[in-house]
Amino acid sequence: MPILKISTVLNTSPEMRQRLIQRLTDVVTEEMNVPPQTVNILIEHVDATCWGVAGNDLTEFVNKRG
């Protein structure tokens, strides 16, 4: 049972999430030769202050890079 997990700080609309779920399911079923019923897609929104990069939360990291 393939499980794909996407973590993002981007706000995604319900339509975008549905497109992602469908397209990723299509790819996995084709490439792994598994039925679509076995494919699980998890889309997780993470607040930028809870995402760390180079010792800083993502907000600080982006601000430092300019």
C-alpha cells in the first residue's frame, strides 16, 4: 500500500489538493502497477514557524535570504 506524504507551508485550495491527489494517484498506479484503492495521499499544511531550515524557522530563513 503506497503512502505519499506532502508537507507544505503553502496554503492550498480544496481544488488544488484534489488535483494533486488525483494526479499523484495516477502516477503511482501507473509506475508501481497497483490499484488506485491502495494508494494513500496525505497533504499536510505546516505553519512556517514550525518548519526549520539552517537553524531558523522558515519565516526567518526567508527573511535572511531577502
